[in-house]
Amino acid sequence: NYCFMNTSNYNQEFMTKEQVGDAKNFLKENTTCNLLFFDGRAIGITLPYFVELKIVSAEPWAKGDTAAGSTKPVVLETGYTLQVPPFINEGEMIRVDTRTGNYVERVK
């Protein structure tokens, strides 16, 4: 189960893993999102379009690997895996589009 704090009244709202769905790939603590309610219960979630997440696992970049369009898989702090340019390294923060699940840019 997932717990969310309602910022208007500080009540805790709960949703199941099934209700959260693929949004779990981009949720981390203190992410501001909108919840959809029906009969006083949270039933859906809308994420911001972009979130910043840390890379926790990435293959090192091979210096000779400069092929146009080449990418490599990385794992984010949420456990989500996506493709990024080869120069992105473990420990870096990146911006991800939550609508597509794609890499957008490196965050300084």
C-alpha cells in the first residue's frame, strides 16, 4: 500500500499498489501529485509531467562507444529501468518524463 499526505488538511490517504499502477516507477518521498477521489476515497493518481530521480545502477561508459543513437540501461532509485545516453553515470540525477517514461536530461 502507498500512503499520501493531503496537503490541504494533512490527512493520510491510502492507495493500493494496483490503484497506483505504473506511477510507482516515478514516486519518491515528497513528490507532489494529485489524487482523484470518489466517495471520499482516493482512487487515482496524477503525477507531475517531469520528475528528478537518482540513478542507482549504470554500466560505465566505454570511451569508444560514440555510435549515434546509442543508449544504455540504468536503474533509478524507484527501481524503474530506462534507456539513457551512454555518458550518463551512476549517482547522477536525471529528469524523466512521467507520461512516456523516457529520459529528458541530466540535472546539475
